[in-house]
Amino acid sequence: MAEITAGSVKELRERTGAGMMDCKKALAENNGEMEAAIDWLRAKGLAAAAKKAGRTAAEGLVGVAVAGVRGAVVEVNSETDFVAKNEIFQDFVRNVAQLALENGDDVEALSNASYPSGGTVSEVLTDNIAKIGENQSLRRAAVLEVKEGVVVPYVHNQVVPGLGKIGVLVALGSAAPSETLVALGKQIAMHVAAANPLALNADDLDADLIERERSIAMEKAKESGKPQNIVEKMVEGGLAKFRKDNALTSQLFVMDGKTPVADVIAQAGKEAGTPVTLASFVRFQLGEGIEKKQDDFAAEVAAAAGVKKDEPVA
């Protein structure tokens, strides 16, 4: 059996919100495998359906830049939130977003792009680390473009214009007036920031994610003790709800809480007298998927388990 450390119990507790002893048991039952332990807790109804991408921990800023039919979003990380208030850092993120708009979203190519004041993005970043005295990194970038229409940005928890904690781009394809599309795009982008869809349409959801949800739903349904044919219907019903809840076009629009986003887009096209297509979207949340050290909490868990922080939990 794999050693179960206080650190792994702490991580599982943070990711699932389950109790410490439940987390310890989940890891023991799954040979210390973190993802399997998460699924085990969920199947037992002891943890919420957590999205790994929602584990926000890193600091820094997300920046957006848009020019007509093209938009870019970047994430630049730092060690502390104080750096996000630094004008040198803010100027760097703003310039990198603009460079992504011009050069594309490949991080390596973007790092080697020429910076406006001289040198490359990578060289300026290194210089900024020395000036500010804190490690920083260009983590990721994304670019959206349509042939006709607009790409609309939205920044949530904005620190300064164009920079904040969540950055969203929504691409709308249409011959409708740009002011109409921008107004619609802003509302859709605000919805994306709040609802955090995992894909544009249900068919676009990751196949591995769907299979994982199927396995969890099957375990839950089996524990109901119902006949196999009922179990299968329960599973399919659960998956249908998962697809609906996590695909942007089928989510209920946050502005009214009752209209599917696809219907909102269709109605906008009718009112504009020309079709409107929700072509794509991207959502960057600062630090998602990066785990932050919380030594005090780890010590708390270790103390509760009666071991030192890095010792195996018996």
C-alpha cells in the first residue's frame, strides 16, 4: 500500500472540501492515487464535482487586447498579489497581450518576440524579476479571430483597464452592426466569467471527462440498489444534465436565469435581421490549476492526524 502523507490528505481536502478522515480513507482505498481518490469521494457523495481548472492559487494578472475581428488574452504569474499593483508589471502584461494579438498564442514564440522598448519579451521579463525582486512567468496565451464580426473582451475583478483576475474573449460572427455585436458579446462574456462553461457545445466536451463523469454516476446509481435498467437511465440522465450545465450554448443565461444562451444568440440575430454565430470563447482565470503552498494548513492537518507534516499517516 502506498504511504499516505499529511500533505496528500491536505491536498485532497483542499480539492474536494471533504472531511480529513474521509480524505485519508479515500487515499487508502485508492493506493494513494489523487484523481482516483477524488472520484471515490464523489461517488460516495462526500465531495462536490470539482473542476481542476478552478483551483485558483497563483498571483499576477490576466490581460486582454482586442482589435476588431481579433482578440488575445494572456496570463502572467507572480509570487504575490502585491506585484499585480506594480506599474512595471502591469505595463508588461499589457504589452504582452498586445504582442500576442500580433504574434499569436504560442508561448515560446511570444517569449522570443521583440518587446516595444527593446530586447525580447523573455529578456524584459528577466529584467523585471531583478527590478521587482520576485519571480514571474508568462504562463499562457490564447487568440480568437473571426472573418466577419467582433471579438469582445471582458475582465472581471479588474485592477486597471484590460487587466484583472479573470479574462474572457467571446467571438461573434455576423454582418450585424458592430455596436449591436459588442453589446451582445459583453453580456455573453460576463456570463462566461460567471458560469465557467467547459466547452462551446455539448459535443465539444472532452471525451475523457465524460467517461469519468459516467463512471462516477454509475457508482452513485448502483448504490441506490435499483434495477440495472433504472441504473442506466439514472446514469444517462446525470450525463445529460452534466452536458447541459457545462456547455455554453445550453447553459441558462445568467442575465435572466431561464433562457439558454443559444436562444439568446438566435434572438439577437432575428432582431438584427441577420444571423449571429457564437463562434468561440476563451476564459482565463488567474492561477487556475496551480496549487499554492499553505504550510500552516498542512501543519494543522498533520497535527490532527498525530504526525509531522511530511510523515506518512498511519
